[in-house]
Amino acid sequence: MPGVPFSGPTVLLVEEVAPNFTSSPFELQQVMLGSLVPVVSRALALALRQNSAFFYQHLRDLTLIQRVVYYSRDATAGKHTDSGLFTPLFQDETEPGEQASLKVYRGGTWIDVPGKKDEVVVNLGDTFQLWSNG
């Protein structure tokens, strides 16, 4: 739709070329928007002693940037912060003795965040830092 951000043609492969390549991420997106986003936004608001709808009222007409990225164990995304309210991360389980692929910078040092089966890590982003005054 002209003039509407993030509404142009998709660059995803068509179903005939790559079965389920497009449908799987969109199904995950619906789960995220229907289940995870409301629950996490309410929990964050309550943790800040706000009304449970404090964040969610701003997320009804949100722009969702969805990336499906695979990082090998020895690859990194470099030091960075996430710009949004929060970023859910799905990791593979970290094997015993294996170095965690996700690290969090806290108190001047990098801390390993080992992957655990069936868990989602939620990174708080720059928008949350701004709205919560840090």
C-alpha cells in the first residue's frame, strides 16, 4: 500500500519454490502477536507498577519486524542493542561444556546466557529503556 511503511511486496519465496518457507514464519508471527506480546507487555508494565495495559495500548497497531536468523555457535552479531520494546529470542539448547552463543552486557562485563530447551529469552530494547527511564 503506497505511503504505508513496511507494506510493500514481499521478497519471500513463493510456496511452489520453497514449501512452508513463508507460511511457517507467518504462523509464528500470529502466535507472537496473539500470545507472547500481550503477556510480556503486561508483565513489564506491572513490574514497573503501571496499569497492565500501559505498554499494550501502544502495541495494538504495531510494526513488526520479523527476522529468522541462524547464527552458528562461533558467529556473533557484534555488540549492539535492540531498538524496539523487546526482542524474543529462540535458542538451541546449549550442550554441557559448550560456550553460550548469547551474551548480555551487564556491569561492564559479558555474561553467558545458555540456551535451554523450550524457553524464550526476551531482550529488553532501547524503547523499553526510554519508556521506563532506564
